[in-house]
Amino acid sequence: MAGNRRRRRRGRARPQQAAEPSPPPAPASLSSSREVAVAARPSKKICDASGSISSPSSGSHAWENLLDSLLHQIISLISSFHDLLAFRGTCHSWHAAASSFPSAYTFSFPPLHLKPDVSQESYNSDRKSQLVDPAKKSLSHRCSAPGITPHPMRYLGCSYGYLIFSDRRHCHLVDVYTGTKVKPPKFQSESNTLIYFGILTAPLNSPNSRLILFSRISMLQWQVGTNSWTEHPHVGELIHQIVLFKGQMFAMDFVQRLHTIHIAPELSMQEVAVMWEQSMLVGLHSKPWLVVCGDMLLLVDLSVSMDQLFGFPGTFQVFRLDFSVEPAKWVKMDKLDNWALFLTNDRRNPTLSCMNPERWGGKSNYIYVPTKSEDFDEPWTAIEVGQPVPSSTHRMSFSSAATAHCSPLNSLWVLPSLVYGVDQ
């Protein structure tokens, strides 16, 4: 009996124990670390495309309110274009940070490879092209090139993610990623029939953006948003290539003279005095490429042995323009260190560079060029600087005349316009 009473008393005491106050909350530092651990796995519950937050306890506000300076550092570590798209789609503030990515930082992912579909025979429908990300080759994107009219449009170049074309009356801009088309005003003179090259001076939505076209007798300029073109005479050799470097436009003509292009007070060109190394003038050479690589302006030269006709390879050589001496001088570089370059045979296409390419599976000190043959497993090939270029690659990638500024759109490397923040 006594034992039963003791058991009953212990049973009645249990509700009193349950009613005791709960332990004090964990210290703030432990609570914060838990929020970070949960928020480190992004999902729609954290912050969707509209910027809404599903739960105040999820810690999403901490991610959405990160300083732009920190977000820009994160963007600089992204290793593929598709990852940039995922970053932009997280929420409004992250999208805005990606759109305002400053020039003080550089993207560390490779450009996309654009391969136009030239197999279609219809002249009244859009031609389809394919964009492939070298960092995620299993993912691709189909995009539209401009419709082919009864008077086929001429390809003039690619700039800030826009393909540039012209027909007899108009110039046409086509976003390589979205297919969005922009039509500047109608040409005001007949000199457009001789246009062979076009370039944007800044992203299309920039307040200072201008489209410059080059013909055999003049330079045409359209300030984006205006209703007319201005025309300026151009006397001299045809322009071979143009790059933008540290706020200046550098142009190389067909006899390899370097010029700067000035917008104000009026559109004009001025030759830059440059000294060439003796080794750059010996042997057979392809037309060189200008490449902006970080804080360096490079010249890439494909020198070909006299025995090239018998199957011997050529070699890529790289030179850096040294502005510290007067006149400026091309200085040979033995290696690109931790850089990779991207170029195509058509010098109207953009030349691009990427730092630390191993982050996305690429190789430093290599030059990536598209191939022209469907027999290759890869749509591009990588060639190490200073090493022989296989003769088959030379024929497939560099066989067409570099001076022919009338070729149609072919494979090229491109960064979409949204990389430049033009959709703000």
C-alpha cells in the first residue's frame, strides 16, 4: 500500500514539472549562425524574383539587404554566365547589383560561343542561332538572327552583345541573347552602300552610347535616341579592328597602323606612333588581333612558317603595348600567365579575355578559336601560346582572307548585353 501511494504521488507530481518555465533562449550568436546556415541554401522561400519574403524568421532580409559592394565581390567570383542569370533571378536587390556591376571589377567567366544556323534556305523567316556556355556545355540557348529580306543584310560586326547589320536603307541591331531588335533612323545618303564595319561606343542604354559605321569614304555616327545620322569624311586605309581600352577607342587599319578615334568635338581619327620589334616584321603573318586583357592592350600575331604550304604549323605570339616609352612600343610576352584569350578570324567580331580560366574548366595561356568544320567534336579549339598551331586547325579556323570585310555572320565569341548592365 505504501509503495502504491508513493507511485501515485510521483504520478501526480509530473504536471507540475511540465509547467516549469522553459530554458532561456540560445545566445544571439548561436541564433545568427543558424539563420546563415539556413539562408546559405537559396530557394524560392528566401527571396523570389519579385523580392517578396515568405517568413520574417527565415533570415532572407539579411541576404536581400547585403551591400552592393559585397554583392559585386560575389559577382566577380561567378564562374559561368548561367550562374550570373541565377544570381540575377534571386531578388530585386541582387538583380540591381548585377545590372550596376562596376568596371572596377571584371567577370571571371568565359564568353558564350555563338554558332549561327546557316542551313536554312528560307529567305522570309528568322534564322536560328545557338549560344553555348563553355563552362556549362550541356546547356544551350536558341536565339533569333534577323529575318532575311529580299535584299540580304550585310553583317557589320558585334558590339556590347548586339549583332550589327545593314541593308540598303537601314542599320539593324539584334540582341544575341534575347533576339530584341533595334532599328536606328534611315540612312540619309547613298554612302551606306559601302559600309563594311560597325561598332557601339558604349552599352546601348548608356546615355553616351553611339553607333559608328565605317564606309570606304566616310564615318557615320548615330547618337542613340536621336533621329538622324551625322557623316564625317574618312580618308585613309580601311579599318581592320576597333577595341575600347581605358576609355579610348583604338583602331587598327589594314596596314597595321594604330589610331585613336575621338568623338568630341567631332568624330575624327588620329594615328598613334608605335615602335615594332624587328621579329614582328620577319616571315609570313596573318592580320593581327587587338585584345584588351585587364590593364593591358595586347596584339596577337599568328606567324606562319614559309613551309606552311607543306603542312608545317604556325605559332601564336603575343605582344603588349608599352605606353611608358615614347613612342609606345610592342613588347613580346612569353606567356599570358593566368589569362585566356578568345578570338575569331573575322576581326569585326569582339576579342575577349578571361582571368583564371581553370575556375570554369579552361586553361591559362591558351587562345580559344571557333572551328569551321562540323567534323570536330568541339565547336572550338584551344591553342597554347608559343606552341605550334596544327595545320588542320589553321586551315579550318583561319583559312578565309582576313581582309574580306564582306563575309556573312559566322561563329564568334560574345558576352550578352545584360552582362554590361544595359537592361537597367
